[in-house]
Amino acid sequence: MKQTRWRKSTYSSNGGASCIEVGQATRLIAVRDTKQNGTGPVLRFTPAAWRRFADQVKRSLWSDLKLGGYRRL
């Protein structure tokens, strides 16, 4: 994971204390908790699995908005 380029979520709050970072390495997408300072566990996705995951999250959020609510995670 040393070659991974990490970026912080744009939905970050508390100065970044309550967010995730997403990184791209060779042939995988990685997700980690910012509070772990790079020492905690990392979820790894293939690019196709990441797209499916992100699309499902977007659909879920859109569904919540259409129902008149928004749940902040």
C-alpha cells in the first residue's frame, strides 16, 4: 500500500476526524479510516467492484432524498 495515492472524502467533518480516505493503487481501490493515521485496516476493491459499491451508495442516498430524508452516516 506504500504506492497508494490517498485522498480524503469531500464529506469530511470535524477537520477530517470523521471521514474516510480513498486511495488508488495498481489494479485496486483502497478505503481506510482517517482516524487510524494509516495504521488501521484497509478495504480493497477491484475497480469494477468499487464502481458497483459507489453506484449502490449513490442510489441509496438518492432514494433517501426522494423520500424526504437524508441520513448522515
